[in-house]
Amino acid sequence: MSDSKIQENLQKEDAYYVNMGPQHPSTHGVLRLRVGLQGEKVIHVEPHCGYIHRGIEKMCEKDTYSQIIHLTDRLDYLSANTNNEAVCLLVENALGIEVPERVKIIRTILDELTRLASHQLWWSVMGMDLGALTTFFYGLRDREKILDIFEESTGGRLLPSFNTPGGFMHDIHPNFVPRTKEFLAYFKKKLPEYNRLLTGNVIFQQRTKGIGILSKEDAIAYGVTGPSGRASGFACDVRKHHPYSAYGMVDFKEILYTEGDSFYRYVARMDEMWESMKIIEQLIDRIEDGPYTAKMKPIIKLPAGEYYQRVETTRGEFGVFVISTGDKTPYRMKFRSPNFANLSALDYMSRGFKIADMVAIMSSLDLVIPDIDR
Amino acid sequence: MAIDIYDFTGMTSAIHESLSAVLSPAATTIVEMTIIGIVFILFYALVGLFLVYAERKVCAFIQCRLGPRRVGPRGIFQTIADFIKLLMKELLMTKNADKFLFNLAPFIVIIASFMAIGAMPFAKGLHALDFDIGILYVLAVSGIGVIGILLAGWSSNNKYSLIGALRSGAQIVSYELSVGMALMTIIIFAGSMQLSEIVASQANGWWLFKGHIPAIIAFVIFMIASTAETNRGPFDLAEAESELVAGFHTEYSGIKFAFFFLAEYMNMFVVAAFGATVFLGAWMPFHISEMIPYAEYFNMGMDFIPGFIWFFGKTGMLILLMMWFKWTFPRLRIDQLLTLEWKYLLPINLVNIVITAFFVLTGFHF
Amino acid sequence: MSNEQLQNYIKELVPEVVFEENTQYLVAVVPTEKIYAITENLKKNASTAFDYMLSLTGVDYPDSYAVVYHLESTKHNHLIVLKAKMDKQNPKIDSVCKVWPAAELQEREVFDFFGVHFNNHPDLRRLFMDEEWQGYPLRKDYKDEINIVEL
């Protein structure tokens, strides 16, 4: 062992260990972090996962592709619709099915609504983690409006399971378009209010600026994607670089910052909300009448081979890797979860900061635990 | 002056005289102290319950909610229901906790907040303890509370509690300085540490207005520092729930937790009342300058509002301000908290005291 | 680099490499014992620069265990899939933690579910399952009478 390694181990032995989780107000789920402290300074963080491990990858090996869609909802439950879409896109691409343009557009709109809802929840929770409890109610108030749109059209508020290979379960509700427009008009007025309440606050900025800095190289090496990665300058937006659904048809900006600290991860998400609204605005008038699904066989069998599909969920790049033997169930199914990769950088990012900063870093990464554990 | 219409001196001295007529002087003192004690306990419970209710309503208002509505009209009995629930809950204790200190801690915290109320001038003549070092006394007893918090954190045998307690220790010890220094400004202006004299010196105007710039600076510092001293947001690091679960009272349940909870609200009341006394003239009504035409009629109208309404109104305003802080600001970090105190508030305070002294010497105040 | 250029580059690097056909991405089956050298070279070399590891997957093929690496270059935007196969008796492979720190948790996951041992891994423990858990759940021969209901 090298000297620095010995030094590090000695420090670890002396550390004062505090468990953050599995039941802890700031992990938002059942993640356990064993935090080594020296005073208030974090020496190292050791994640212990598996408290909500359900073996979804194993379950997938027994299920048909239509059934798997419902399992993917339960991964990152805040971007359930996008997860569904990943599996559908994979099946469609593997079978070579071209879905109607109407489906593509509605999928994209639903994706962006999911992203907005998820970012609203994240904003609420980030404020709450830093002690500004009021943000929680502001964020949830507006999120409710999106969930109502989801409920009306898909039947599910949080876990829609609306996508099927080829299209949707059923057609959208006639109210979908007017209500979405109504929401956009409403939320455009509310978003500046978010900034007034939290972004400009001196205490908030002091708590997040320069905290948990991740350079571009580290972000790439740790595979930190999504707004967290883009705040470090890692251009990793799958929507832009490998467009799927209707993302090729719209004009939007990939939010990139170079600072890579908690504050810019926050700002990246706030800006992304504007971009999401821009995307929806461009697409909402282009929904034309037509079929809501492509013609599909009742039993879906993927040809033998290996397939990989990437989509951009709220938290980063979500990947589905399927090995098929030509059966109606996959031979092996793997989900590349963005949160799992983001978690791996947590130890590196929070070393040397205070325990209170850990909370800021964690909420700026926006971890969703069921996606880590799968 | 028309202030005397709501004078309680007559009432209290009548009670005193009628008691001395039947009892020996020693017995009189004991009976009087008992009466005052009972009155204060009742007052304490009432104010505590009301403040909890008020906080829930204020917080609900800020957060676009309705707050408690079910128990009683507009939910006013909600806190009583909560209190009964807390009374009936099981008292839990961690294994290997220091039993004696663990049980002692909530009492120290609550007694400290209780003692300070005694020195508050609620209205003219309603003043239980009035001695020449009133300010020093309030500062001293409110400082005792930190011992209870430290004991609670230490004896719980819980890591979160210990970190919370040590944070709280560092925080209260630091901010005690600023509170004291801010009060020093008014002591210099009023030339006395006796609370009744400080109040009397504000008969022709509150110190916040009479002392202009230095007093306003001192008032702002006092509000910041006293919010920190009561461990309330944005300075609630001792119980920072997103980091330390519930800080020093993580392991407390039932009525012992209720004690901490009540003490927090009473501390808030104490510092607000103290601020109202020192800066806003306690029960003194709002008067405008005689130079303005018809000012005497306005002042007379103000005099008809009873003193205790003025006192509780001012205290309520300051409490509202503190609640507003809590529900809009994020929490500071421990090093930022100490930086704020030692690098900003304290030097500003010291300079402010010098300015005050200069103003008093040159008579450059009203 | 285009897929052919990549193919040629890797062939030069490791002559034993086999490329799978009719695949979505370029899939290279590389010898297991050389995985560290190959990945390090692929990352360090400026013309390949595979700096971003999308995913590291364990697979239980009928005849072998395998670890599948999905690699992408953020500079050149090309993607490659590396596959390293191990025998079923004693699955062992070098860790790539030093190349991509992202691999640390992912390798622990593969160890947890497939029992693949990663040499030189700084902290190879189970990640999701209990420390005392018997067996490796994602293996095809894994039997769990209670939790997995066979239909």
C-alpha cells in the first residue's frame, strides 16, 4: 500500500460514522449512505443499496415485452413514461416497425410533461432539503396540474403504463390538447415565482455554489448524465445526439454549463423546464387525427440478437439492453439506470465538504432510489 | 399623561395589602409567589398552545394551504388535541442512554424559558420581577437552555443528537454575544438595565425611532441573533431535519418531546417580548411628535388602547416576523452560521456601540 | 472513426478478437485476460478515446458468463460493445475501475448477481443482496423456491 492509501485508511478508521438512511429524511427513499465524518467534514461516503431491490431484471426474463413495460414504470417512478417508451422503442426498432407520426408527437409531449412534473418535484424537494419548506407546497401545487392531465388521458397519475409497442393503449382524451395549453400558460407565470422564492436567495446560493464540484472529465468518467452531467459541461443529451420519437422535429437547446457545482445543477434543471415547455409548444398543435397505434402482432417475439436503446429520462441517460433468443421473453434484460451511475460519483463529489453539503449534493443529483436498486 | 388609565399597580397593591392584613410578611410573600407561579404556568401553557396554532396557520398561509380546520371552529383546538396525543404517547429511551440526564434535559430547557417570562413587563404594574439588572437576568436565564440541549444530545446515545447538540452549543454561545451587544445599544441610550426604567424612558417615543440609525442596526442584529438563539429557521441547524433527522431531540417522544417543542415556542415568545420591550417600548402606546398638528388627539386615541394589547401586539408582530423568516428561507450551514456571527454581526455591533456612545455624548438622538 | 476503422484498429491491437455479425452496434468479443489492456488502450488512444462507459452488463450465456461493456466516445461519437467471456467454473476478469471509475459500483453489481470475480477491484462486496446471501440470483441455474414462482 502506498503512503496516501495508508493515510486514507487511518482516517477511515478514526472517522465518526453516521448512517444517512435507510430511513432518513433527505435520502427520499431507502438508500443507506454510511458517511465517515471528521467533525462535520465528510471523509468518505459508502453507499449501501438494495433496500428496495425487487429483482426486476430477473422478473423480466420471465415476462413478455408487453408485461415488462409495466415493470419499467417502477424503476424511476418519476419518469415512468420515458422508461415505458424506452422498451417500446427497443421493440419497435428490433421489429422494424414504423409508428405513426401522431404517436411520436404525443410520446414526446408526454415525455416532456413527465420531465416537467419530475423537475417540479425535484425543485420542491431540493428546497425542502435545504430547509426552505415552503418550496415543497409550491412545487406540488403545480405538479398536480400535470398529474391531472396524465390521469385524464392515460388513466394513471404517477405510473401511466400508457405506451405499448407500436403506440398507446388507447387514444388520448379530447381534453388533452386544451389542458396542456392551459397548463403551459399557467406554468409560464409560475416558474419565475420559483426563481423569486429560491434561486435568488442568498442563503440558497451560499449553500450550493461551489459545493460538490464535478469536472467535465470526472462527469464523463463516472457516467454522470442528465442535467447533472450537463451542468459539468458533458454534452450527453440523448434527445439531441441520438434523437428518438419526435425530438428530431423540434428545435430546443441543450443546456450546458461548465461550473459543475450544485448550484449549476440546479440552474440546469430550471432551464430545462423552459426548454421542455418550448418543445411541448412546438408539438402541441401538430397532433393530427389518426391511429393511436401501429399494427402489431398479438404476440411479440424479437428476432434473436442483442439490442440497446437509449432514451433521456429526467435524470439522465436510460438504457435498455436486451439479449433475445427469438423467444417471446428476453433472455437477459439490463437497465442502464442514470441514478446508479450518478450515485457512483457521490463519494467523489462529497469528500471534504460538510455533512450539510452532502444533502445539497444529493438533492442536486436528484437520486431516485428504486431506479438505483431495480 | 393619560397612560395611567390602564394601570395595574392599584390592583396588585390591593392584593398585596389585603394579603398582608391577614398573613405574616413571610407567608404573604409565599402566597404571592404561588399565585404568580400558577398564573405564569397557565399563561405559559396558553401562549404555547396559541403559538403552535399560530405557527401552523401562518405557515399554511405562506404555503398556500389552509392549515388545521377540523378540531373546533377554524381548528383552534388542534393544538390541544395534539397535546393530548403527545401526553398519551409512550416514553421511549435508547439503550445505554444516560437515564438521569436524559430525563433532566427537557426540564432544564423548559425551566430556562419559563424563568425569563417573569421579567417581562406585560403592562404598567404587571411586572413580576423588576430589578436593576433585568436585562442581564433575562440574558442569563435564557442562556441556561443550551445546557439542556447539550445534555439532551449527549445523553441520548445517538449520533445525530450529539452532532445537533454540539452545533446548538456553538451556535447559542456565539449568538448570545450579538444579542447582548445589540441590547447594549439601548442600555447606553436608556442609561439603565432595569426593564421598567427602559420602558419608562420610551414614554415619549420608542427607542427604535428615538435612537434612529444605531437603534435600527441594533434591532436588525437583535432579530437575527435572537432567531438564531432560539434555534429557529433559517438557523435551525440543531434540529436540521434533512441532515440530522431531528437533531438533539431525535430520541425524545411523548411529553418530553412536547417539552422541547413548547420550550422552542416559548423561547420565541421570550425573545420577541424582550425585543418589544427594549426596542418598541413594551406597553407604551404609539405616539407621534407634538409638532404635527392634532398630534395630541391622535396620541390620546392611542392611549385608550390598553397597555397589554400594545405589548402583545408588538410581541405578536415580532413573532410573525420570525415565522416569516422560517418559512421562506433555506437553512444555513454551520460554518456560514458562525461566519455570519463572528465576521459580520459582531464587528458591526462593536462599531455600532461606539457610534451609540458618541451619539449619546453629543445628544444626537431624540 | 467509422466501424471498419475501429474494427481494424482493434484487430491490430488484439489479433484474437472476433466480431459478431448483423448487430446494432459493433460488437467485439475480446479475450478475457487482456480486457484491462484493451480498455485502457481504447480510452487513452486519442483516435478512439472511449471515455464514457454507458453500461457494464453481466450475462449468463448457455456456455459461459460474459461481461458486456458499452463504450462511447464523447469526442468522436462512436460506440462499441466489448464482450469478454469466461468459463462457468471459475469466472474471473480484471476490473476496469481504474479506466472508468463508473465501473466500481457496476462491477459490484455484476459480482453480486453473477458471481463474476473482478481482480484488482478496490472493494468487491455484494451491493444489493445481503452479505450472507447464498448463490447469485441472475444466473440461469439459480433456484429460489420461495421468491421465484415457476409457472
